[in-house]
Amino acid sequence: MYQDLASASSFAGALEAVAAELGLSLGRVLVDGSDPLRLAGVESTVADREVCWISLGTVERWFIFSGWSMGVQLVSGATQDLGEMARALDA
């Protein structure tokens, strides 16, 4: 389901590559060292916002994300397209 991520060696690497192809600037993309193919994060440039973490669906191809600030979930969503995920994170 995620051959594109495996070929990039990490989810974060694949996300950075797609963002670059789309001309997006996501900021710092983080790799989860314990599970680099299933979890990535994007640091917010806005004060008091936590890292937006993206995980993968296990049964079907889904990219699932949520963004938090001071214990409140501000944004969440899911898509099957990595490019759409990159555009949402850029916004």
C-alpha cells in the first residue's frame, strides 16, 4: 500500500519529496525514529502549536493527521493522497 514511502526510506522523506514537487514549504519534517515508515511530524511555525503528527492506515491507504495546541485539537483529517496531505499541512 505504501511502496512510495518504502522507496524513500522514511515517511518523512516521502512527504518532503512530494512537498518539493508541489513547490510547498512545510518547514521542519520530523522522523519518528521508532517507526520511520509509519509516522512523521511537521513542526508548526505558529507559537504554542504542537507538532502535527501524521500516521498511516493499517488496513487501507490513509494518511491521518491531527494538530494540537495546549491540549486542544485544532485540526484533523485524513486523505489517501500524499500530495493532498502535503497541501493540508502547508495550509
